[in-house]
Amino acid sequence: MTTSNNSSTPDDNAEVLGADAGNTTEKDPSDWVTGDEPMTGAQRSYLDTLARDAGETISADLNKAQASEEIDRLQGKTDRG
């Protein structure tokens, strides 16, 4: 069994994948391709719970990106993050 260990060194400014790529699972909501779509059912449900816990009311008209930002804010306020 032969194992190939092909590796290349990327340019300093190049985007990378793999071990040196950092956290690639988190993306700024303002950079989301679908960020302007209506929030998901899961986001709506979780925001409802967080808002109740925080004693706040939140618009139900949020898009996905806005909902994500509100979730982050309320998680910090309610110690659920």
C-alpha cells in the first residue's frame, strides 16, 4: 500500500484548505450567499426561546443573516452561548 504525500506551499495571500486553514465552519453572516432569505424555522424557534428568556421582543421579519446575529447577541445575554 502506497501513501501519497503530495503537498504544495500556497502563496502568502492564497486561501487554503486543510490544517492551516483556520476555522472554516464560521462565516460572517454578511458574507452568506443566502443571508437575505427569510430565517429558517429552526432559527425562528430558537430566537423565540432566547427572546423570551431575555425578556425581549424581536421582529419576526428577520432574514437568515439578521437572525443569526440576533441569536449570537441573545446567547450572550442569556448565557446560552
